[in-house]
Amino acid sequence: MHDELIAQAQAWLTEDPDPDTRAELARLIDAQDHAELAARFSGTLQFGTAGLRGELGAGPMRMNRSVVIRAAAGLAAYLRKQGTPHGDDTAGLVVIGYDARHKSHDFALDTAAVMVGAGLRAAILPRPLPTPVLAFAIRHLGAVAGVEVTASHNPPRDNGYKVYLGDGSQIVPPADAEIAAEIAAVPSLTTVRRPTEGWDTLDDSVLDAYLARTDAVLAKGSPRTARTVYTAMHGVGKDVLLAAFARAGFPEPVLVAEQADPDPEFPTVAFPNPEEPGAMDLAFDKARETAPDLIIANDPDADRCAVAVQDGTDWRMLRGDEVGALLAAHLVRRGVTGAFAESIVSSSLLGRIAGKAGLPHVETLTGFKWIARVEGLRYGYEEALGYCVDPDGVRDKDGITAALLITELASQLKEEGRSLLDLLDDLAVEHGLHATDQLSVRVQDLSLIAAAMRRLREQPPTELAGLPITRTDDLTQGTDTLPPTDGLRYTLDGARVIVRPSGTEPKLKCYLEVVIPVASHADLPAARAKATDLLESIKRDLSTAAGI
């Protein structure tokens, strides 16, 4: 067994083009570190609808240049089989973006080389830029596909590889399985042509076109007075967001200096995700100093947008569902038309807002790869801080344009002597208080997630927090409107719970919502207290039922 493992590692080593991972692997082989080698050679990183994402390091179970070259070769083979022109001036274009994480630029260059070697054209964005700039560039340049090298808000040790097709949205089945099959069919890196030149590095014209497109997000002549504190969370959002805010005529955001510039080590946060405890602490400190109207945060690749507001004497993060509802209400007030869409784990309040406005409302599976494909989409959001406010420009979540739109709304409310919290109160009185929460369990051992899902299926709860479960949907069966996915949905009297494994992190995620009717603004404090108690009870009972 050990001999076989060593032989596997040595075979990988002979093909590895990266001196860093070659040295790392050679050390493990020399040390006969069988446990660590087994962890890296126990399989291969699986390519799915989230592309690839994993820890950096040597071996097929890690993110590295060898894995990326194989992924790029598989994507190129898939594109050619789809009938993409290749081998001449009309060859299909693949545009490639990357963030500022370790190895991101190397992975982008490898991808470009593989595409050119396969007879396609390739163009790389000029420097580390937000993921939405790549999503925009695909359609703007008429590309047949796009690749973004990013691990979004994962820990510093991770990187990832996200694939888009020519419609500018992320891949969905069956394309993911077909690309995965082509990756698996790559016999050896020696068979993958990688010329040292032949691709383009784009200039700033594509970024200028993205920024020009942001004009479409805001209403002509709208107030632009709200003052913001902004954090880029050590990612790539700062320069693009500042340029977009300057173009729109908003006051220049006050920066959280310690987190303003790209740093792949993310030194000030445990996890570079605005939702994680402590990640927003420096932004809150800056807001206490400068008293802005709101705080804006992007995640490291700037496709998500977090918003915080002053609540009483201190600051608090708004939930993704709260921002989702605020943006929807703002767009309705502006008189937009088209479909409003959200993932099934997001708040049902969006459906109420859309319904009252006479607009179509669509629920999809989790992920913008599904939301972006909704016919006639005008606005889409997901509770994990993702908002698509300009689908004609970017068919994906976009933390820059979402920041512009929420700041326009804050400016408009400011002119009326009101705040984002006042509007949330109005929505609760109009549609009922929709309170959401999440029970999220991070694991080292992925089998714990499978065990929890199995336990819930074999011993299904009949009530949570004393509320009877009136309906249970096992989403692996699919529904009339949803393709199959690994998840469970419980409908309760006045509440809803969805349990699913995360597609991008080692987490089991449980999404909770309770809806409390509210007769008047005076009833809001009691309704909020009741909602908080219910959510805590549901969390407790669900945790017991799942054995987590």
C-alpha cells in the first residue's frame, strides 16, 4: 500500500511544473510521510458546478498548477466538442480573471496557455480585479467562456477555479459533468500543449466599459449624499468601488486602511468573510470614529456586498435577507419591471414584495448559476450577501453595483429624514416580520455532514420549537420547479427550515425563517422578541434532531 502511494506521488512529481509544489512533494516523499501523502492522493479534487475549490498544495486533492492545467485542458476539450471554432482568427475567445490570492496569477497564465495550445484564443484581465468584472467581460467581449481564479471568501490557504460559459453565467448541469469527464480523460500533463505566448493581456478598456455600465444601476438625478465607510477585506474591490462611487458622484468612502489593499494572508481576520464573527470589527471601529450613514464591505473577490447600519448607539450588520428586501423595495419604488428571483434558502419576503408590485417571482436552487438563468430576470439575490442588480451587465452577483444601489437608497431615505432601518420597519408592517437566521456547523470530517443528513431522513422531526411540521420535502427528489439537490425543506406553521451541505465549504447549513404578522409599528418590538425566541428554539431542536 505504502509502496503504491510513494509510486503515485513520484509519478505526479515528474509532471509537476511548479518548483514550489515539487519541493513540497519531494519533502513528503523523502520523509515517507504516508499520512500526508494519503490525504493528497486519496482521490482528485472534484470539478462541479462551483468549479474547483480547495487547499493549496501538491497532489491531486489540492489546488495547484497541475490540477489547474488539467482543468483548463478539460474545459478546452469541452468547448471544442460544443462546436467552438478553433485554430484560426475566428477561434472562440476564453477570457480569464484572477484575484490576489497565492498562485492566482500563475493559474490564470496556465489557463491562457492551455487555451491557446488547444487552438482557442485567450485574454487575461490586466491585473487582479473583482469577479463581476470578469463576468461582465465575457459578454462584453463576446467570449465563449470565462474562468475566474478565486476562492472568494475562503481561508488564505485555499484557492479556486470558477467557470462561466458565453452567456456570462456560471456553469450548471450537465455542462459541469461533461467538463469533469473531459478533465478525467486527460492522460498526462505531457499531452497538454502549453505555448509560452499567444494570448492577450487586456488593457483597462474592459474595466472602463464595466464602470460605464454602472451608470445603468442608478436612477438619473437621484440623491447621492450618503456617507460610507468601506472595507475591501484585504481583497481586490477597493479601486473599482472607489472609481464607481466617484463616477456616480457619491462622497468618497472612508477606507478601513488596515484591510484596504490586497493581501493573500488576510492578516486581520480569521475568515475573510463579512458574515464571520469579528470580520467587521475594524469597520465598526472606523464608523464609530467617523459617523457615516452606512458601512459597505466586499468579500475578497468583491462579488458579495455586506451592509451595516447604526442601530441605537452602536453598529450592526444587516442580514443578507434584509439587504435583499431593501434593494427589492427600492427597485419597486423606482418602477422597474421584470422577474425578481432568489434561491430557496433566502427569505420569502421577496415573494411578498414582488407579488404586491405585480412582478413575477421565481425561486431557484442555491447559487447564482441558477438565479442568473431566470427568464426575464430584473433582480436576483441570495441570503449569503449576493445581489444581481444589473443582469443585463453582469449575470452574476456583483458587490460593486449592489453597493452603489444600497447607497442610492440610503441617500434617498436620508433626504426624507429616514434610514434603512425605518424602511425595514415599514416592510415588516406591510408584509409581516420575516426574521431569518442560520445554524451553520463547520466540520473537519465531511462524513459528519452526511451522517447528519442521513439521520434527519431516517428519523425525521415532527415538530420544531413546538410548531408542527406540516410538510417535508426531500429535495433530492426535485420538485415541480426545482431540479434535484441534496437538501431537506420543512414547512411549519409560520416558519420554514432548509438543511443542506454547503457546496463550497466543509459546512452543514440550516436556514431558518419565521413570519410574524404585525398590525402596526408599535407592535414591532414584541414581534421581534417573539421571532428571536422562536428562531433560538428551532435552532436548538434542529441541532438535536440532526445530532450536530
